Amino acid sequence: SKERVWDIVRDTARYPEWSPFLVAVEGDVRVGQPVVLVVRMHMDAARRPIRQTETVTRVVDAGSDAPSELGWGIDGLMLATERIQRVLPLGPGRSRYETTDAFSGVLVPVVLGLYGKHIQAGFDATARALKARAERRG
């Protein structure tokens, strides 16, 4: 259900239990607050995750008939980003998870050239892990 998936997405303290890409979120997840994201960029347990400070941009905890969203990003001069995780209702007991990461600024070609395939692989792995966790919780 949308509620089950949203509960997992919103419970950032438990990301280390299931998320292979965003392995920890440190800080108070409230709009305008900084959070430290611990990201396993190369999806390799032998490599040290990177830590990056971002700002929470949205927490939309909508009811069962509307999308809920969690977002954070960086608002820099050379690079700005916003990642949004969205859970949409599809009817009784069904939902869809979407995640996007919007990039802007002069460093976008460099960042996407270096990390684009790793970001996509991480998002794909996160979606699969989220689905498995939601289905396990019965």
C-alpha cells in the first residue's frame, strides 16, 4: 500500500537496514534543515561511502489518496541538485515509488560524467530494495 511504502521512505533512521545506496541519513528531516547523506556511490561495500550535507526541501505527508514526497538537495553556485522520493497511490493496497534527481549549474556535465551511471544504479537498487522491504513487511 501507499502507506506502507511511505512509512519506509519516511523512516530515514532505518535506511541502514535496507538501502544499498543511501546507507544513512543523519539529522532532523524537516524542511529547511541540513542533513548529512551517507551515500555508497559505487555500490561496493569495500569502498568508503561519501558524506554530503544537503538541505531538506520538502516533506509532504499526504493522505492515502495523494502523493507523499521527501526531498533534499544542494543549492550551490556551480551545482544545484534536488532529489525527490515520491510515493503515489494506485488504489487499494497498491502504490508506485518514483525518485528523481534534478541537476543544474555549470558542473552538471562533470558530475554526470563521473557519477551519472553510479547514481542511476543506486536509484535502481534502492527501488528494488524498497519493494522487497515493503513486500516482506506483509
